[in-house]
Amino acid sequence: MTGNQVLAHSALRTGALLRLSHTGLAQTLGLDQSTVPAMEQGLAELQGDTPSGQRALTLINIYQALTANVGGDEQACKQWVCSHNTGFVGTPALLMQSEGGLNTVLAYLQSMEAPQGR
């Protein structure tokens, strides 16, 4: 697998783990809706140095930070992403559909992470 294929696969897996629909994942990554099924079929890739690739990396970082905050509980991750958050005045899933929203969610989760080994 090339790095671009790995990034596409990781973005698809992260989207599924966070219970994002194909449409939601496409909007989050700034892609055309038809690109997500093409990525699943191995017909499209994500390049890390493109805006969509950078958004995919941010989404993966969000998942990692969220997982750390909920002790690895995948169900809690899905619930958090899809539930109304008063701090965001909406759901994180909807907020993440913009680049600024992705960065806001990541910053929020990183600020909530418990110190490791300290």
C-alpha cells in the first residue's frame, strides 16, 4: 500500500468508527460525495499534502484524542460525536464538516486529555 492509500483507508476507518455517513465523511474531508465510495473500492486516494489529506489527518487526530479521553470506549466515542454539545452549540459531527470546526474539535479534545504518566 502506498502512503496515499493508507491515508484513505485510515480516513475511511476513522469515519466508520465515529459513525460518520459517507456524506458526512465527504463533507468533513472536503471531498465530492462520490469520492468516498471510490476510496472504499481503492479507486481514489488521499494525498497528505492536500487540503483533504490534511483534514483527514486532523480527523484521525480527533479520533485518537477522543479515544484517549474516553478510555478507549468506542461506543462512547460514537455517542460523543453524534450528541449535542452545549460548548459547540451543536454536534461535533456537524461542526467537523468545516476545516475550522475540525480544528476547534481537535483543540477542545486535546485540552481535555488527561496527563499521561505524570
